[in-house]
Amino acid sequence: MDGKFDNDIQAVVDADRAHVWHHLSQHKPYETTDPRIIVEGKGMRVWDQKGKEHLDAVSGGVWTVNVGYGRERIANAVRDQLIKLNYFAGSAGSIPGAMFSERLIEKMPGMSRVYYCNSGSEANEKAFKMIRQIAHKRYGGKKHKILYRDRDYHGTTIGCLSAGGQDERNAQYGPFAPGFIRVPHCLEYRAADQGAPVENYGEWAANQIEAVILAEGPDTVGGICLEPVTAGGGVITPPEGYWQRVQEICRKYDVLLHIDEVVCGVGRTGTWFGYQHYGIQPDMVTMAKGVASGYAAIACLVTTEAVFDMFKDDATDPLNYFRDISTFGGCTAGPAAALENMAIIEEEGLLENTTRMGHYMLDRLAELKDKHAVIGDVRGKGLFLGAELVADRATREPMAEKKVQMVTADCMAQGIIIGATNRSLPGLNNTLCFSPALIATKDDIDQIIEGVDAALTRVFG
Ligand code: PMP
């Protein structure tokens, strides 16, 4: 595909190198090499500034473009809506906002109200604020603590980092907000490192939450925020029985269950929402990335009617409403895109495809595990999968970051974009990540697996 783009692209690369501060990037290497610019996308594939084609196995780098690139139908709906009304915020609603909320709630039995904003971090902040406000309204401010889990990530703001379970992302950004309390992770592969029993690990891991609530005092704990399947912390699928026990514990101690579906939400795991695999009923759900597959910025905080009611029961109290706004929560492009995104998933049967292809990909990853001793564990749900690399299977010592990066770089050179949770501090971050678009075919998955196989052989022999 060399030569796909005209020569002006070098001016773009120069401007980028001179002025753009890239996310998640150490910039020193760009002094001698070109930054990568992604220019076009179609379906599962993107093209860079050199015209090189890449198969995108991570849906836009961070598990976002669920319905794939180049969806004219979404672009047209957004265009039409922008011409009609691009924006209005404050206390007014909008036509696409009302229509999408109705469609969304149809997919979320037991849930009722949709609060619009524009990033996963922002949605989570709003959930934290609601939990805090409920503590003030009902419990004199006492039941204000929010639990979060080791290895989970909830966003980039200081509030979200205060609830951040990935130490490498928090290092050097403290001090953090008080009142956020950590509970242990639930990664069965590393249960022994936690001193957990082999039997009934799910129940044991959930019981650690109860232990924290009891240690803190149940009358001080107002909410818990958890990813249904942990994403950046290592693609951690919950162990058997975990979620049911978590729900019981939340009910027992009157702790609001806030599920962060920013990654799992809207199809990624083969159901509309990740929590729906586990038969539980949250009080709050946040979502962002897949809601409009990156065609517009949109995030939602969805609550039950019971949570909503707490903010309207005394209309004479001037503080008794959610005193919060999101400026860009008033953009109509978000819900307009989200409506089409959801229609595409339904009309093309993408939940079913995700389940089918997810099983296929997990089987193919298991084959790779049989072949390569450096793969210690493979896991995932739907098209949200990980392969944890270890230096030694017996001790489960995490593979060195440099080696993991060599695998992702080799794949990139082959034209296959995969992810890795490896960061600079030791921990559980040694997992190759896969989250292809929900339209993935067997051929796409075979291409990804063959690329990873070749990369592992080249790096580790
Ligand atoms: N929650 C989870 C589980 C995430 O993975 C992320 C982003 N990677 C966020 C929240 C934050 O979302 P955003 O980057 O849109 O603020």
C-alpha cells in the first residue's frame, strides 16, 4: 500500500512532531523516528502515514471502535443532527438524548435514568459525587467511603486516580482524595500469590471485600466501584461465584454497587453489558468507549430509579438535587451516534458474533499457550481477551516489560496492532490484550493469532 497518500503527509508528520504531545508516550524516540499517524480506517483495518495497512486487534488502541471504522450511517446521522441542532446544555434535553436513553434502558432491566457526559473518567466522577451526596443526604456525611479494587482503573482525573488500583498509573500524581479504600483483586491465576485457597476462590476474593467493609465500619462505606471484567489491569475475568457474593455483600451492608462498564459496555463481552453475564443488579453503571464506538465523544452514568428518587424526594430543600453539569454532555452528536451504533449491533447480530468469535479466539489463544511456554494464562469474555506472559510458568514470574514490548512491536511490524498492559512497575502488567471490533471474522482472528505466534517465536524462540 506504499504511496497511498500524497506527499503532503510529511508536513503533517513534521507538524505533529513539533507540536503534538501524544497520550501515553515518551517523546524522546520521536527526535529520531517519525511518530505514527493513523490516516484512514475501514472495517477492522487502518492505514498509517506511509500507507501501510494494519489489522487493528484493539479497536482504536483502547477497545473503543466496537462497530469498526468507516460507518457512513453513523457519520450521516451525526451530520444531520449537527445541522439541525449541535448543542444545548444546562437543564434542557434533546431529541437524540431522549431517544437514546429509551433504547439504552431497554437493554438494562432494572435501570432507569441516563446522565450524559463525555468521558469515562467524568462519568465515574459523577457516580462518586452521587455516592458522596447520598451519604450527606441520608447519613450525615458518614457513609462516604468508596471502595475500589486492586488492578482496576477508573480514569485519569485525581478523583478517579484516587480510586485507581494500578499503582504505576498513580505514581507521581499524589496526593489523592481521601475516602477511597482499596480491596484485593480477583485474578484466579495469581490466587496463590494472595495466599488464597485453591477451592472457592471467587467466594474467597469477594469475602475480602466484606473484610474491608467490616474493618472500615459498614456505616462509613457508601459505595463500591468495580469493573465487570478488569481491562488495563490485565484482562481479569471474575472467578466463579464472585459477583453473586459481591452483590450479597453490597445488599447486606447497604453499599451502592457502581459498575464501571467503560470498556465492557455496549457489546464488548458478547452481552450489552459485562455485568449481565453474572445475574446481578447494579445501582449505577458507567459507560463510554463503545457507546458510540468513537464516532462522537459520549459517556453515560445510568442509575436505578431508586437512586434517582433520592435526589428529588424533597423539592423544597435547595440542595436536594444533583448539582452537577457536563458542558459537552449537551452535544447532540453523542446520542445521535450512539443510536446508530446500537442499531448496527442489533441489525448485524454483533452480540452473537462477539460470543462466537470470542470462543474461537480463546480456543486459538489456548493453542498458542500449548505451544509457547511464555504464555502462563489465557482468559477473556467475548472479544475482550488477554494472554499473560511469564518468565517462568512454575513461579508465574511476570515477563519483563522490554520482552513484552518486543512482541507488540513485532506484531506492529507485521501490520497487526495488539495491546499490552505492561508498564514500568512490577505487578500484573504483562498481558497481551486483544479487543478486535465486534465484526471480526475467523479470518481476521486467524491473522491475529498467526501474527502473535510468529512474534512469540521470534522473540522467545
Ligand atoms: N474506566 C475504565 C475501565 C477504563 O478503561 C477507562 C479508560 N481506559 C476509563 C474508565 C476512563 O475513561 P476515559 O479515558 O474516557 O476518561
